[in-house]
Amino acid sequence: MSPAARADEVIEVDGREVRISHPDKVVFPEPGLTKVDLVKYYLAVADGALRGAGGRPMVLKRFVKGIDQEAFFQKRAPDKRPEWIETATLHYASGNSAEEVVVNDAAALAWVVNLGCIDLNPHPVRAGDLDHPDELRVDLDPMPGVDWSQIVDVAFVAREVLDDVGLVGWPKTSGSRGIHISVRIAPEWTYPEVRLAAETLAREVELRAPGLASARWWKEERGESVFVDFNQNAKDRTVASAYSVRPLPDARVSTPLDWAEVRESRPERFTVATVLARFAERGDAAAGIDDAVGRLDGLLRLAEELGPAEKPPRRGSGDGSGQRQSTMPLIEIARAKTKPEALEGLERWKERHSDVVPRLEPADVLVDGMRGSSSLWYRIRVNLQHVPEAERPPQEPLEVDYDPWAKYRDENGELSFPGGRPGDRSGGTTGRAS
């Protein structure tokens, strides 16, 4: 019998049996990690992974076709699940609701990984109180052209602001290019209040580190800065939690760090193999996070001192065009179902406008992962701010013109969403660089 045809494997985890289908399926070809290897990794770091994701409703981000294909986002718990898998029902502003999986133990971790969940994407609330987050999330998201040292500098400014308002930040690599800082808070504030606190933190970081950090909502206005992404504290957002394996070829891991090691660390150093050794040697660097619960009073007072912030965009028509006229000279290049398709369109545009390309800064090319009905789609825009006005190419027909909402359009092309906007059934990232 070939390895690919090997029978399902049943593993016992704390007295519960978890069936692993296609255990020898290769998930990460570069390091040669199989599906059962991934399950065993999560069981080995379960103490840390559950500290980050345990007891929280979770969006299932399923890579059923492998890491080189787009994941699909599943909020609703599968109908067929073990009786010991717990759930919680979340309600959204649209009026929709979703019964989501709550991972409470190592067996549940193994079960969601078997579904194709490579990383873990929990909400910032506990299942026992779905209206009051107990975690404020600081996502330091670098724009193109930003190096690690700048991200670290911004992280320490964020730490300084948190210290000043009596909060403790726990850093971890995002598993991609950035840094996450998790802050435990008393579950006494609503989502809007927590988001306001996060936005205030971002604005104060920008004030203390002008040019290095940005709290600007509009991506084209950030330049080569680190965006302090307060949007991740909105009710429908989730982020990859501690010890999540990210869908990158090297099986990189979102890894908690001590502040003393942040500056000398690099995201690529933390992979499944190295984190297994690190965890076995020293345990979880964030082991004390639940003992450092703080209050938002200081940030909310600072919000009053800073005054009203930039207004967020209104919900657009759903086609990605929005309703705002940018102050920057933007042109749109592609809307594509996959990132490679979008990037291929960008290359075709560059070939036609080779005289313009040398004038573009890294941050002038905006690659956005946009939330569709159940997965991401990709948009590419170019900011021509560094190109003399007389030499700027005009808006042309898109190189790739994918419509993620096509199935929701009626015969007149108008959008109609039975049961609410489909975006309410997805999770993950909206409108951010990937």
C-alpha cells in the first residue's frame, strides 16, 4: 500500500480518540511535513496554543487543497463533529449568527487541524462572554520597503505607550513579516470601546514615532511605515493566535517572545522544527499573560484628550470600488481570484509602462487581500504620487477583472444578498497587504 493510500490514523488525546484522515498527506513540501506531523506539532505545543486560542470561538480557516491554494473560511461549526466539541453562537450587526467551534483542549486542537486548519483564528472573546473582549490586539503590519529593525522600533514605542497606561504587552512574531502584541484586559468593555482604545494606542504610537509608524486608515497614505492596525479589534476580525503555523513554504510559526529577544529575532527563524525544540527547552514565553490583566481606563482617557479620529470608510457597494475619492493618484491594475493571477497582471502592466516603474517606491504598489463570500480575493493598485503628473499613465481596463460577487448580482447587475451580506460568513483579513 502506498503512503498516500494509508488508512486513517486514530490517535488518543487525553482519553479521546481523534481520527486523522490522510495522515501522510504532505502539507508543507519544503520541510516535508505531513498532516499527522502538523497534528503532533500542535499537541506538543498545546499548552501555549490553548493559552492563545483556548475557550474562544474560532473561524475555521481550511486549506483543503494545500498551502499553495486559497483557504476558505468557515464560521459555522460542521454538523458532523464529536459530541465533545463545544460551540458558541456569535451574533453580528447584519442580523446573522454563526455557531462557531470553541477549542477547549488538545483533542479539539487535533480535530480542527484534521479539518485542514493550519493556523488558528480565534475571536478576542471567551465563550462565556461573547460581548466583552478580554484581549486587545496590536497588529504591527509593515508596508512594503519596511525592514525588521523599523518594526521592532515601533513595537517598543507601543510597549512604552502600554506601560504609560498601565497595560502589559506580550509580543509574538505574526508568522509573516510583522509583530503582534497581545494585551489581556478585564472583560468590561464592548467591542466599540476596545476598538477605540486600540485606535487611540495607534494614534499615540504614530505621534511618538512620526514617519516610522502610521495609524492612517487609507493604505496609500501610509508610505513606508508600520501600520498599527487597530482594525483587528473589530467584532468580525480574527488573527492568527500564538503557536499558529502559517501557510508559508517554510512552515513558519507565530511565536511568543520575551521583550529582551525581540530585537535580535527574525520571523524566519521560527518554524515548526525550531519552535518544537524551543518549546521543549523553555516552554511558553507568554505563560504569564493571564496573570497580567489590565484595564482600558487610561487609553480611553487618552482618547478624550486626542479628540475625534479619522472617520472610517462607509460600507461600499461590495464590488471593491468603495465610495471615496482618494487624495492620492491611484490607478487599479487587477482584481483576481488568486494572488498569483493578480501579480501576473501587475507584471503585464509593468511591461507596458516600463518607463514609470523606476519611479515607483515599494510602498506605491498596493496588494490587498479582500474578503469575499468565503475566501480572499486580491486587488492591486498603484499609487502614482512619485510620477510627474504629465507622465502618469491613465486608468486602463483591468489586467484581471474578477468579480467576487458575481453570483449575488441580479439581471441588472445589482447586488442582492439573501440572508445578509456574505462577508458576515467569512473571517480573516480584509483590505490588507498579504
